[in-house]
Amino acid sequence: MTLNEFVPAGSTASEIAASIERGIRNGGLAPGTALPSVRRLATVLTLSPTTVASAYRILRDRGVVTSRERGRTRVSANPPVAPRVALTIPASTRDLASGNPDPSLLPSIAESANLYRGVRKMYGEPSVLPELRTLAVESLGLPGAAGDDPVVVNGGLDGVERVLGAHLRPGDRVAVEDPCFTGVLDLVRAMNLEPQPMLIDEFGPLPSELERCLSEGVHAVIITPRCQNPTGAALDEQRAGELRAVLDRYPAALVIEDDHAGSTTSLPRHSVVAGRSRWAIVCSVAKSLGPDLRLAVAVGDPTTIGRVEGRQLLGCGWVSHILQAAVVALWASPDVAALLADAAVVYDRRRTALVDALAELGITSVGRSGFNVWIPVDDESAVIMGLLGRGWSVRAGEPYRIHSKPAVRVTTATLDVDDARRFAADFARVTMPQRSTRFA
């Protein structure tokens, strides 16, 4: 055991597991850190290997660590343990890593306050405001009579988690996009489900990849119909039809559409769930109305929605009617509708400006929708450090990837056209030093 290696403590499996969690919380164990082998730690702690293996199993079942056959046990990429050490970006650095929308393109929640000031809901009242139910169909384009009444949940990932929990058990396999939104990937692992990667292109999952996963017995499929994070992929009608044809051969699979984009894009949602017996569409307002509005609307087949709502009633009960009324007020406002329509145009223009600027320099990137651009690279760390040296912060692709190739994610939500050109030039300098003289 080296001096620099974290040494868990404890005499029981639960104590060892708690020690490792403390190490993650305090920053002593970073994501991806390899833990001592079972035999080695058992020797150090003078315990039986069975006790140490049980501790690792406890953590693995909670998604805190991952283990591969004949490989080391490692801290998960994003373990479900709240860290006390926050990552910071230098004040002089332009943040293109956060994935946030442009604050100036979000409506003012304060302006809706007078419209929900009188909301006073008590125990036993309906969990979903009737006005929200109606506007969800109109504003989000959700199917009206395709399933039970919608259920309101605390954000998109809360909805995905509740739908998965309504049908799946630990150990079940879930087909996810590769690369995939880190929140979905980490959630699946934290639920002790096994992610099965589907390679994607700019139009979403490849039909052959979906077929492979389903033929191997996955229990659920999660698809982002548009503004996929991190690549900006979006289904068109042709790809959606191809995916539906594959799904039709596997009627028992649960299909979840994670449509977080809302009105931040002018692209329509091409759905793949029509006619299925187990399905859900989860639509969040975080990107369009603001991340702090922790609200999403989910529709689905009667069994799925009934289970989600029933479990919700046993826990939090409902999503605050004050939040629901705020969303109703914003959706019903013509001024907000105009702002959101303008925002979709601005986001498209900024994303396209970067894709075009990179293309002019011979750099391939992907960004069909949303406000993220995915740029393949040879060495993620080298590119990130090189860009930091030039005043840009971008996100490493590694947390999003399973089998897909290295890349970095650039958030273009606040990147104007001139800045896009400047970033592209700096990116070329960092990744292609032999061409740097062209920009001197």
C-alpha cells in the first residue's frame, strides 16, 4: 500500500463502505480512482476478503463504485455522494463547459409571481393543476389522449428515474446513447442498472445499434429525440421511422423519450413510442424556462403513469403547485412565447456559427440542434489544457462516453459569431500546431 493511496478504514462491511463514502465527500477519492484490491485491503485491515468484498458490493449496488471482470474497483465517474469540494473556473476564463442556457434568453419568473400569488393547495387535492395539464399538451406538443393524464415530476431526470423504477429491477439492462448525457448514464448506474451503449450519429441512435441491444435482451431504451446532450443529435422522420421498425419487433421493451429541449429549438420531436404498450415521454422546462424551475411533465401508458404517480404519492406527494402555477403563467404569456421563439433562433445561429467556423478550418464537429457542439479529438486532456491556456473552458467527453471515441463538448448558448470564430482559431492552434502560423 503506497503512501499516496487512500486506505479505507473499518472492521465491518458497512464501516468500510462508509469510510469510502467519506473519502469521496471530502475530496480524498476522486471519480475514477482505483480502490485497493479485495485481497490487498483485507490484508491491510486484517479482515477476511469476504468482508471487504461485501463492502465493495454495498457501494456497487448504490452506484458509488464500478467493477469490471478481472479489473480494479473504481469510484464511479459521478458517484451519488455529495462532494464538499466544488470545481471552479478561473474568473478570466470563458465558460463553454457548463451546458447552461443563456440567462438573457430566459423569461423572468418574477413577472409571473402575481399570477400564482393566490395558490393555496392542501392535502388531498389533485396533484396536477388542470391548467398545466392543458398547456402541457399545447406548449410541449405532448400526445393528448395517448395515455393517462400527465404526471408532474421534479425535473427531467426525476421523471426518467421514476419511469425506470416503475418497471426495472437491479441488474436489468438499459440501452443508452453513446455518447450519452452524463446525468442519464450516472443515474442508470446509481440505480444498479447496466447501461448498454448504442452508437449514434447526428440523427440519433443507429438502427443497427438499437437492434443489437434489443436482441441482447435490454429491458429499456432511453432516446433523446432532439438536442441530444452532448452531441446535438436530433431524430428526423426517416430515422424515427427506422427506429420504430426495430422497436416493433420487441414490443415488451420499455421506451423512454427524454425530451429536455422544450422550446429551445424549432425542430419538431419525432417520436418513436406510438402504439407501444410500455412507454413514457418526459419533457423538462429547465432549458427553456430556467434550470431552477425543477419541473417536468411526463406522459405514458396507463400502467407506467399510474405506477409513477402512485410511488410519488408515497414520498413527496406532489410537485409544488406554486411551481406549477409559475409554469402555467409563463406558458400562457404571449411575451414569453415570443421570447422563447427568438431564443430558439439565437441558439441555432450561435451553434451553427461555431460548426461553420470549425469547418472552414477543416475541423469536423457535430451539432444539429440545441446549444452544444461535439468535436472529436485525439487527446481530450491536452485539448482542454491547451484551451484553458487561451482562456476557454470546455467539457471533456470522457464522462459521456462508453465505447465512442474521444471528443470535447462546447456549449454555444452564449457564444456570439465573432467569439465563435475566435474560439475556432484557438481550437485549431491547440489541435493542429503545424497550422498555427495561419492565425498568427
